[in-house]
Amino acid sequence: MGAALPIFFGEDDPEAPEAHRRDHSRLSPATGGEPTEGEASQPQVLVVEDDPAMQMLVAFNLRVAGFDVSTASTGREALARAPEQRFDLILLDVMLPDLGGFEVAEELRAAEPTRDVPLVFVSARTSPADLARGRAAGAVDYVTKPFDPVRLADRLREDLDELARGSADDVWELRFGRD
């Protein structure tokens, strides 16, 4: 049996001609089963991603790694789902079809039930200005696309472990160094 290779996905460019965009109409997000006894200690994560293939891939890999995953495909759906349970982390795409990830982050930070939930942005937008905007919006980490979805769970666990020991600034410094 050969070695498993990671799969990398990026975002469709919303300004690209329709003919150049990928067709995801036949894909549906993976769903998890009911949690079993002992799974209550699994990190609870909300994955906010509009690309069905990316959402399925990320959710699947996080579930395999022991996360309890909920999903949302739009910013408004994320804002509705986020207060429904106490998430340990929200993985938030920057480019969403209705509200942008930065707008969603501002609303999450303004609402009492979600104010302190750690945010990790995921985006193909990688300029220093984008990272700075993510940090200003309250992100503890900023994962750039393409990324290895298999290693994402380890990164998120490291982020949560560092948060437990310190602060959001400590996580950001771990990833990006001092400002």
C-alpha cells in the first residue's frame, strides 16, 4: 500500500469567469455521527467555509483527529450557529458569499455569547495587510490556502494549547513572531 498524499484546495476566484470555476453541485458536506460517551471533551469547532469540497475535507480531517465539528456555509449561517453551543474555536473563511469573514468576526466579537471564542481565519488572501486585518478582527491564527488539511488539526490543537497557557497574543506570536 502506498503512502497517503495530502490534498490541497484553494478558493475559487469570485471574479473569475463562470466557465473557469469548479462545479461543486454534486458534493455535499460530510456529517458526523452522534457523539459517544467520553467524546464530550473533544474540542468543539465551527467550520465556516462556503466551498463544499473544502468544507467537507476540513470537517472530515478534523473529525478523524477527534474534533467535534459543526459547519456553516455563509456568514449569516455562522452568526446563527455560533451562539447555539459553546465552541472552543471558530475556523472562519475570509471570503464568504454574503458577509465577509472580517465582518462576521466583528459581529461575533460584539455579541456576548461569542465574544471570547477564539477565531482562526482561513484564506488565500495572504498579504501582510490581510493578516493585520485578521489580527485586528480578533483572530488568534491565520491559516493561508493552500494548506495541508491533515496537519490542520495539529495546528488547531497547538493554538488551543497555547491559549490555555497564555493569550491570543501568545498564539499569534507562535505563528507569526512579534509585530
